Amino acid sequence: MKILAMDTSSKNASVAILEDEKTLIELNNAEEKTHSQKLMPMINEAFQKTNLSLDDIQLLSCSLGPGSFTGVRIGIATSKAFADGKNIPCVGVTSLEGLAYNLNQEGYICSLLNANHDNVYAGLFHIVKKENTDYSQTSGYLQSSAHLQTAESDCTFLDLKDSNGNVTSQSICNFIENNAKVKTDNSPIYFVGDASMIYQNLLENLNFKNQNKIILAAPRFCEISSISIAKAGYAKYKNGNYGNSSILTPVYLRKSQAELSLEQNR
């Protein structure tokens, strides 16, 4: 299955084409241009370099956010146009899910994205590796792949400031420990995302009741990748979690800065 994936939720625009879980190409562009200017040229370049076209694509995997409000809408609008024009099935993946897929690691993964002003977007996920039923023509054996399972806490918006205005890790700790599985499990917690680097000192001093070990992902894994958006989308597709373009709706988790400013001025 050939998958076209795109992420426009951050300053970096990212496009990838995968065949199942094998990456054919990934392109990234962090230049100071709007996503509306650079996304389509990147997609065209990806097709040219792989000798493919939209007619070859069998699945669209699109980042739904959270992240840049405008960027997310551009990626979703592009995916919807492709899906409707060519009748291609779609999968929506949050940017937090995509971050979790950056790590080829079983266990609990907490994705943290910087939401500015000492706020973060947080997602808690559980990676388990299952043997799938895909037969490899190359090796002649069943292939094992990682499937992402969303933990009960899911995704949320967290304010790291306490009632005195001090930045603490308490809201992150509460978010993770409120998950029913984590309450009874002392497995390590892996942290990934740009906010895990910004608040590294806070995370290193987290104190879980079950004494869960804290492991911070290397910086190279902390950027959202269209490859991971594709892999997460492929896993969802195999589990039946896909549909037409109507399933692609933005995930914001908080009000936009424009909405907040309007409320403050009322």
C-alpha cells in the first residue's frame, strides 16, 4: 500500500510517501514561507522523485494537530481535496500520536508539544508490538510491526503554572498518573517532543508514586515527522480506523490566540 502523509502543524512542512512501512521519500521545508506556498510544490517534488502520481496513492495520512491553527487547516484541506478528487481513503493522526511513533519503543510514551506561555499539549500513549498478518514476499515470513494504542488519558492541554505562577511539573505528573493503567504499572515513561527538551529539568525531577523510570528521547526524535504520521496512519488503517475526507477534522485542544485576545478585550 502506498501512503502519502503530510504534516503542517508546526513551522516545518513535511511530506512523505511510504510503501506500507518502508519510506520511499521524505521532504521537509522549514523556510519562512506559509504552508500554502510550499506544501503543493513539495508534494509534486515527492511524486517526481519517486516516479509516482496521486493515482498510485492508496491511503492519505494527515496530521490533525494540535499545533499551528492555520497550518493544520492547510494540510487537512489539501488531503480532503486529494481524497475527494480520487476517492482515496483517509486517516487522521494527531501530531502527538506522530511523535510517539518517532520512537521504535514499546511502553508508555508521553508526547509533549510547546504551546507557549508555559503551556503544553500532552498525549499519553502505549506502544505494543504485535505480529501482523502481512506476508513479506522478500523474506517469506510474517512481519512484526508496532501498533499504537491510545492510553485512557488521551490528549490534553496543560498549564504548567501553579496558583502562585510558578512553573512546576505537577500537571504533567497528574495527567500521567490519572491513567488507570499507569496507576498499577511501574514501567518506564518515555518523553518526546519539543516541550520535553524545553522542560527537561522539570521532567527529570518528576516523582511518580510507582517510581516509574523517566527516559527523555534524544533531540533528533523530538520533531514531528511525516514518516511517523504515515506509520501511525497505516497501523490505524489495518485496524479499520479510516474513512472518507469527512473524518479529517482539526484537533486544537485550546482556543486560538485571536479568540483569547477577543475574550480579553470584551
